[in-house]
Amino acid sequence: MAENRILNIEYRISKFGGRGGSRTARIVRRGFTLVETVVASAILCGTVLVVGAISARSVSGTRLNRQYEVAALLADRQLRLIDYVGIDKFIETGQMEGVFEQFEPGYYWNVTTQYQDIDSLYLVAIKISWMDGNHPYSITVDTMLDGVSVYATGSTGSTGSTGSTGSTGTE
């Protein structure tokens, strides 16, 4: 009975000429063969794997982009703190590196300064670094600050910086 579902055999009686007839059998197939089904399954599996790999890479790239975004915000935060306190007082305190403990995956900051011999002008470079798995990442922001503190002058309109050029890079 199961074979009848797969193959539908039709018998046709056709009359040719004057002598009786001849019986011809025509086989009509319905459905797919095993080879066609296996090939279609392989193509579907390959497509699903490719889409899954693209999605995983996209999620990884989005996470890394978010980490760079947080690092840039932390560099800006540290620069505003240095500008508020004043570069001279910041250098006097001696704390030129530290850790942002409230942010994951553990961001470290390091500040280097270089006096420019022009009206208390300093070149300030802030490097924010972090580890994601076994890969180290970092950004570096460079700017120029003068030796006047926003807090010391009591002015809210002036930031105390003479100019800002930012450059970011990875290691």
C-alpha cells in the first residue's frame, strides 16, 4: 500500500490500428528523491551556519565598539578632572595612573605630561587601556592645557584649555 503512494502507475489502453490494443505503462513520480533531500538539507545547514557566524561576529564587534566608547568617555572624564583641578596641581599630587573600578572589563588610565616652555602650556596625553579576553586594547588622547585651574580662578566660562586635538589609536 505504501508503494502505491510513492509511485502512481497508470495503465493506458490505446488502440492503434485494427488489431486490439497495446498496454503501455507510464510511471508518474511524486515527491523528492533521497539525493535531492540530502542536497537541500546540506544547503540549508550551510546557510544557517553562515548566518550564525555573521551574527556572532556582529555581536563581538558591537561589544568592542561599546568598550571603545566607554574608554573615550573615561578619557574625557579624566581630562575634565585635570582641567578642573589644574595641570600644575595635578602634577604636584603625583598620581599619574589609576584604575576605573566601577567599569567593566577593568579600564586603566595613565597620564603623561610634557611642559612646552610657552606660557605654562603642557602637552597632556591620556592613555586608557583594557583587556578583553586575551587581547589588549587602548586609546590615547592628546591635548594641550595651560597651568591655570578652572577651580582656582573661579571662572565657569573658561575651561583653562588652550586647544584640543584628539587622536585615538589601538595597540
